[in-house]
Amino acid sequence: MTDADTSEQLRKRPGDELPSPSQPPLACVVCDVSAVKYRCPRCERVTCSLACCLEHKRTFECDGKRDRTKFVALKQFSDANLSSDFFFLEEVARSANSAARSRTQVGADARQHGSKKRKVAPKQSTQAAKAINPHVPSDWLARFPVPFQLLVQHAAKRGVALTLLAPGMSKRVRNTSHMDTRTDKLCWRVEWAFPSADIAVNLAEERADDAQTPFDLLAQYLAKSPENATIRGKLRKYAVPDWQERVLLLLRREFAPASEPQYYRLDGSLSLESNLKRKAVVEFPVIIVALREDDAQYPAAHDRIEIVSTE
């Protein structure tokens, strides 16, 4: 035997031989007809027609679907098997993600990371949030760390329906509000909007005590002082001697249609706690400082009134 004959035998593998012409042709497993046309992807039985294909499914209890977890020997592994496995793993990942979202909808916390010591939001604040915004899920508060849960709970005690946005939202990132449970002091982040300003300005209070009044907070910008000369130059229409009589403090009503905005009238001489009571706030209040002559441009909103049955 020559070296060429030996190498040729080594290259041959079992199953490489073609069927000899003397071998009988494959026959349909149902009607035994040799003119087969179909091979089942699952059980690999051959049939000759659609009727026989359906009959073989009933006879052999075969669903006709390829077994994507079937063992394939490495020698027989092809690019088609690799693509099938890749798409199968992608479907598994999508199914796991869909199951995790379904768990959150039925009230189960699908997030296993973060702090394990999480308080459950009280039913009172949850019901208040759903009454204002029915699209908020029932377990939305339990998804946040404890400090934010305390902020929402103590805001609810003060009559404010506070809603937090998902992590990553710009307003969520900017929120610096804080609840100090030792002193029972709630400090809000308050942003100011001046629609009649000559030059756009961005002013905000990082942590304003809810016992302070809006006029107390605005005085640092509008009251005449050498320290705020630059800001007063940008707010010339507001920075007048009788600015407290000229300005109109507004808070836009949350969850109202964008095409029909409504605005609450705030009393600048009352505390933030009194002004925000019976109102909904998303993250923190944004107070609009308008001029009284522009009052007609802002449709009025009214506080929610609780109707108590006397029966």
C-alpha cells in the first residue's frame, strides 16, 4: 500500500460513502411510495405529500418543528447549526427580559441589585399617586432608595403628591430635594422661570426649607443689593421697587393635557408647604414668575377638593 492510498483512507469518514445504485430508494413512511418529497425537520422521516406529512405527525406524535437543543456531533457541526444556536440564545434573552418586566407589573420587584433594605411605600401615598396619574405602577416607590422613599412619604404627609421619574431623566438627576428626619425638615429644590426676562436666566434653590416663603427666596434676586446687580440687570422688568406687587407666582398643574395647560396661583407671602399643599409635583416645583399684566395668558387651575359624604 502506497502513502497516497493511506492518506486517502485517513481522509474518509464514516457516512461519506454515497449510496450505491443497488440500494433501494427511500420510501414514504406512510404510504410506502418511493417518490418522497419532504423530510421532517424533527424526526427526519420522509413523506411523499402534504397528506402523508400530516398523517405522520398524528401517527408518530411529531410536531414537525426542529429540535433546537438536539445534540450535534462536532464533525457534523456546520454554519447553519451555529446560526441556529445564536438566534436561539437571543430568543432566550428576550424571553428572560419579558418575564422580568411581567414580574414588575404584577407587583414583584424584578431588580435584585441595589440596597436589600427597602421600605415598602405606604398604601396611602400609592393611592394618592394613582388618583392623580393612573399610569404610575403600584410598586413605583419601592424601586427607589430609602432616602427618596422618605422624601415622598413626608411630602405626602404635608399634602403633596410627589412623583419621582426614572433614573437617568434630566429632572431626576437635577433633583437635590432632601428630607431630614431628625429635624423633620423638608427642603425642596426650587427652580425659577422668568418668561418676561430680557435675557434667559437659570436660577434655582438647591435646598429651600419648606417653611420659607417664595418672596423670601426671590428677594435675593429682585431686591436691590450690590451682590445681585448682574442678575437684576437681566431681570429689569421684575427688579422694581414694588416687585412683590408686580409679580405673579404660578405653578403648572402636572398631568394636565399639554394642549390645555393650567396654572395654580401661589401666594408669595405663604410658606412653600402651604403653597404646595393639595398639589401634584414631579421631582421638584418649578415656579413661574410672571408679570401680573400677563395673567390672562395663564389659565387658572384649582386645588383638588375632597368631598366627604355625610350619609
